[in-house]
Amino acid sequence: MLRKKMNNWTADITNDPYDDYNLIVEIMCNEEDIAVIKKGNEGLEIKWYPNEEELTIPLKWLSGLLNEAEKRMQE
């Protein structure tokens, strides 16, 4: 597992035990699950979970995270 962190945002690159242990990226804000990135049929997919408060995601951090996820999921 690899953890990428920025302020109150964290992301864990880990294996999904419910999907044949394929790599996923769990995105959290203040330790609350916000979204998951996984490999789909046509590339990376992001599933956002419902949230009551408005969140502003740092784009530079998210872009770097997506690049890292794509690199690792192509291996």
C-alpha cells in the first residue's frame, strides 16, 4: 500500500479484495471515504461517493494521483 497525502486529503493505492485483488486508489478527506479510482473497460474510472458537504479537491494533487494510478495499473 502506498499513501499519497496533501493537507487533509489522502489516497491509498492498494488491492481490492472484492475484485480479484486488482489495484485501486481510495481517496479520503479528513479520513472519510470520498471516492475510488479503478481500472475499467475503457481506462481509469472514478466513483464519487455521496457527500453532504461541498469539497474542493486540489487539482494538481489529483492530476498527480491519476498519473500515478494509471502508471501502476498498466503494469
